[in-house]
Amino acid sequence: HGGDNGLSYFFGLLFVTFPIGFLGAALFVLATELTLGTYFEHQMCCTALWWSTYFLVQLVAGYLQWFIAVPMAWGAVRKRLLSPGNDVKTHAP
């Protein structure tokens, strides 16, 4: 089968979705292992269906991280920094 053909794709998606991408990848591999078993997972690991599904898992993980979790965290930090009891002075343009 494909061997190392998909490693750059696999790790590239992990990189852009770090750190939540590791959780998505682990859950995807675990689900594949539990549903298909080791033999079928190795037979399927380089097929278009496997890579497409992996891409969708990482896409969802990346969306949740960069467009939900990070803005919420930034808003919480910003709210805390700009609270009336805080001594941090900011200059709004």
C-alpha cells in the first residue's frame, strides 16, 4: 500500500490544528481501530475514503479550536484585563 505517501498530509493537518488536532486524530484512529479492527484499518489506511474522513475530522477540530475556543478564550482574557478593578491602562484608538 501507500507506505509513507500520506505522512506529510497527516502531520500537516496535525500542525495546523495543534493542539486539538491531536485529540481529533487520536479519536479518529481509535474509532477506526474499534470499528474496523487492525487488519481492515491497515487495508484502508491509504484509501481516499480514509483520508477524506480524516480530513473532515481535522477540519471540525480546527474549526472548533480557531473559531470557537480561541475567540472565547481571548474574549475572557480581554474582559478580565479591561475590568474596572484591573490596573492595566489601555488606549483605545
